[in-house]
Amino acid sequence: MELLQIVELTTTVVTLALMASGIPACLKMYRTHSTKNVPFILFLVSIMNSVFGLYYGLLVSNSTFVLINVVGVLLWGFYILTYIGVSRSKSGPLTQVLMLTMMLCGHVIYLRLFAPHPPALTNTLGLFLFVWSVLLILTPVLDIIHIVQQGSSAGSDVPLMVGGSLCCGAWLAYGYLLKDVFIYGPNVLGLGVNSLKLATMVAYSGSPAKPKSQ
């Protein structure tokens, strides 16, 4: 088996496992009928990233990329629908979904008007994918801010941080072997962000969380 095939298989397994890790939390949300501490914005950014990833994979004829993002669209869509179904107030999440849909339509209209044919279409779509991947990869920054504000890393999801780091590393290697900057570029930043999160967790480990103000 060639190196590219090994990295491709590793990337697929790690990514699908990370996506599927949200299923237990989603089922818990459904059983408890509570959306407390559920990162709905992460679901929205993730499905947007998967949509552009799917389109890009089709353009560059990468079946692995297509498979991963088809699963991503289905899983993130399931998480979003479950959140809306469980949420007591539907107006908030539905408004966010509507705004996301309008943004998606705006992206598509831009592609149709200004980059209707390859290679401009491929490059522009790759840039869109790059931007949304960066937004997704930057989500651990919110955890870093929370840890600093609380003065403690207690309650931090260590497996998620490790899984995110492995996923970034796998995509970095895979994109580099494909010589595709739109794939490996964002993951350079992702490894840096996860390293910063790990350092923050270590720095604040063992410290009790600050009591909430009344």
C-alpha cells in the first residue's frame, strides 16, 4: 500500500470518527430535551464546510473527499434538526439556519456570476472551502477563552481536543501529498490552535473554577 493510500485511509477513519463523536451528545440532548452547552454554531459552520467540501471534491474528482463530506452533510444535518426539534424556542435556531441558507445562496450566486467555469470555479470554490475550514478550525479558541475566564481547565473535553488535533494532522498530511493548499493550508493553523489549547489546559489544570457571580 502506497503512502498516499495509507494517509487517505487514516484521514477518512479519523474524520468520520470525529464527526460520529457527536452522536452520543445528540442522543443525550434528545433524551433530556435540553440544549444546554450544545454548540449549535459549530453544527452550522460544520455543515457549511461539508457542503463546500462536497462540491469541491466533485470538481477535483476526489472520491474520498466526496465520501467524507457526504457523511458530514448527513450527520451535521441530523444534529441541526435534532437541536431544533429539542429547542424550546424555535425562532433562534431557525433564524440562524435561514441566515446560513442565505449565505450559501450568496456563495452560489457569486460562483455562477464570476466563476462559472474551471479553473476559476475550482480556485474560487477552493478559497471558499479554505475560509470555512479556517472558521471551523478556530472554534477551539472559544474553549481557550472560556478556560482563561474560568481560571480552570476542569470540564474541558480532552478526547475532543486530541481527536481534533489528530484530524488536523491527518488532513495536513493528506493535503500536502495531494499538493492542494486549500486542503492542507487551514490545518497548519488548526494544529497551532490545538497546541495553544493544550498549553492553556495544562497551565490551568488543577485550578478550581471561579464561582459564578450572583
